[in-house]
Amino acid sequence: MGQQGQLFIYGGSNHNLAAQRGEIAMARSWLVDWRDLVTGRAEEARGMGRQLAFVVVPEKLAVYADRFPETLAPTRARPALRLTEEARLPLVYPLDLLREARCEGETYLRTDSHLTPRGNLLLAQAVLAALKVPATLLPEVTDSPGTHLASGDLGSHFDPPELELMVPMAGASRARLVSDNWSQVASAGGHIGTTRIFRQDDPPDRRALVIFGDSYGFGDEAYRGLSWFLAQVFREVHFVWAPFGWDPGYIDSVGAELAICQTAERRARSPPPRGRKVARRGDRRPADGIDGRAPVRLLSILTPFVYSREARAGPRRFLLFWHLEEPDDSIWRRSAPTGRRLHDSRGEPSGDRHPSSADNYAQVARRHPRSCW
């Protein structure tokens, strides 16, 4: 716990504290791998006639370093800065923007690793600038008169949970959600493969956009993240939960002119797998309606997982979703044993399944979805 009750991710398999201090030794090919991946995708997008932006959401530790209880004095540049300054990669990394904006209000939630509505607006503005779209098309952030006490994804780990006064953003969304498999994927204990599609009938910009991202790219009425804000601008926004993923076939199938590869800063120390096809679709356009009313056909999403940290050296397991157009929105899945933590093929945890309070976890899971990769 930091100053003024700020909570931070501390330690963990992503070693985010050591990464902030520049103490992690990267693989010899790390910088080259990142450069090849970003330049390769950029060239592929240009060949397809698409605009592509690469987004790294700053770690809360970087934005609120002054409130962390320990020194974060770096021994060398942290991974995200090496990518932007040393490799000169064209990444949207709005650290200074989110840090300087704190003088007018918080940009990250106190008990959560995620951003406030105002912080997400600033993030969306930076992304639109990279896509050469006027930020004035975004809605203004005004506070709702109805506040409530709740615990974020960090506060829920305390017993009793650490609470904060949540101030929702006023105003309704211009876009409607026309397809969503989040609850089905979450019921299997993870988030990878979640696909949400927002649509507007009379948008400021008639183009479609696909975001391959994580919990910072996720958006709904409870947590108005990056995809929620971008859905206020474009005709159609597809959010696919695949951190810094890339699937040109999906982009083509939905006719999107714009795409975003997004990830959290703490994952910058490990380049994502190359050539990963994160989604498959049979229909070019989703059907109108959710909740069992002709959902979009998601042919398959196949992601390798290891059930436990001890099993990393053993055979790989697979989490398979086959989401068909059926009235009851059926899903067949293999998931981890009850009460175990899922880990992916890199050994990263996919989320803690042992909250201090079941009721609080249900509330927090809805408001602040956890990231996993």
C-alpha cells in the first residue's frame, strides 16, 4: 500500500517492480524480436490498406511512482522506455500525459490497477491522435451524481477488502453491444478469446476498428475502458481479448479499416508470439442481438494453457471454445480444475480464483475484468 491509500501490483510473475527499476536482464534477442514484430505487422497492415496503432498502457507504478512506498530509482531504462527510445518503435505510450494530468484529477483508480474514466479518455485521445482521428469526436467525461463504495482488482485481495468511492461517468453510450461472449469465456476461468462488438447507427466516423488487447482495452458500462470510448466514435468496434494479438484474417472478415494492438506495460518484457491467429469468424457481419438471440459465429479460438505452475515442464493443455449459433448460446470447454489458478504457456497467472470475499469478487469481476496472458 502506498501513500494516500494507493494500491499497486507488487511482485508476481511479471516482476513489474523489478521491471520498473530496469533490473530485469532481457534476452539477447529481445529488442530485435520486438522490432521485427512491430515493423512486420506495420508493413502487413500497409499492404492490406489498413491503419494500425500499437498501444502500451503505462503501469500504474510508472504514473504514480511518487506514491509508492519504496524507491523506484532505475538502474537502467525499463522495458517500455527501451522500446520507444532505444528501438524507436512507434508505440502509443502516454506516460507523461497520464502523469501530468493528475494535477486536475486522478487518472488511475486507488484500489485498482486500471484507469479512471478520465484516464481512459486521455488514453483514447492518444490512440486517436496516432490514428489521425480528431479527439474532439470523443464524449466529455462528467461525473455521475450517483457514487458508491466498491473495491478494485487490488483492493479485493485484502481481508476485509479495501474500498474506495467510485464515481461513475455520466451519460449513456452512443453505441450498443451487438455481440458478446464474455460471460461464456469467463465461466471457464479466463478471458482470452472474449469478443465484444459495439455498433452505432449514426457515428461520427463511418469506419470499423478492431482492438486486440487486454483488460485495459476492454470496455462496458461498468468499466468504460478504451474500447468503450472508441465505440463512441466509430461505426463498429470489435474488442478481441488477445494482448497485443494480431489476426489479419479477422480484420478482413469484419471489413475493419483500422486496427490496434494493445497490451499492458508489464508484459513488454516478453514479445507476444508471432503469427498467432487469435480468432476465426464464419460470418462477415455479426447478427444483431445478444443473450442467446443469434450470436455471432465464432468458429474457434484455441489457446494453450498450463494448468499449474508445477506442470509447466509437462504436456501442454488447451482451452478450447467452440461458440456456435445456437439458441441457448452453448459452449463446450475444457477448463482448469475447480479452485486452481490458470497459467498460460508462458507461466503467467490468469487471475486469482481465491478472493477474500465471494460476494466482493462477483462485484469486482463485473466492474474490473482481470487481464490474463
